[in-house]
Amino acid sequence: MRRLLMLAILVMPVCASAEYLDVIQVKLKEKCSPAKYIAIKDDFNEQWGKSHGYRAEIAQPVQSNDLVSVFWIGHCASAESFGKAWDTWRTELFDSKSVAGKLNERFEKCTTNTSRSGYDLY
């Protein structure tokens, strides 16, 4: 019983500090190529994500039951840091001249979001 309690005490800090994944499934619009979407992601990472503790990657299925969708995989240090970044992003969207506003306009021209999920990554 003591060993189990010690293991639980040791593992609790790991659980509290799990990385957070933000996964958005999208379909590219007709005039948006994968290369164009990747360029938007690169600009997002450099112009907004880096300063807000958020980094994104694009996953394009090679083998899947859905070969049309593309996945935005966002990384944050924790769910808390994601929440702060998300709050900032939503606030900045009200200003179409902000970095977030300009990036969001590009996202809307390029993609249609079909789902969004969040995961703790251990």
C-alpha cells in the first residue's frame, strides 16, 4: 500500500504538467492548396504563436478513412497556457487589423473547420 501511495505522489506532478494538444480537423477550400495552408501555419507560428506559447503543425493523412481532411495540431505547455492563449486569440479577433484578425481572415479563406478536440499529452 505504501508503494502505491508513493507512486501516486510521484506521478501527480507529471499529470499536472501535461502538454496540451489542440487538434482541429479541417477541409481545404477549393482555392487553397496544402502548401498555402502550411504557409499560413508558418506565419501563425512566427507572428502570433511564438509570443503566446503555442506552436502548430499540419498533419496530412497518408492512410486514413478520411483522406480529404487535414489536421491542425497545436501544442501548448499545458491546458492552462492554452486557455490563456485562446482567450487572447478570441479577444484579438474583434480587431480585424490585429495579427490574429489578419491570420483568421486567411484561415477562413482557406479552410472549413469540421471538428476540434483537446488532449492532455503525457
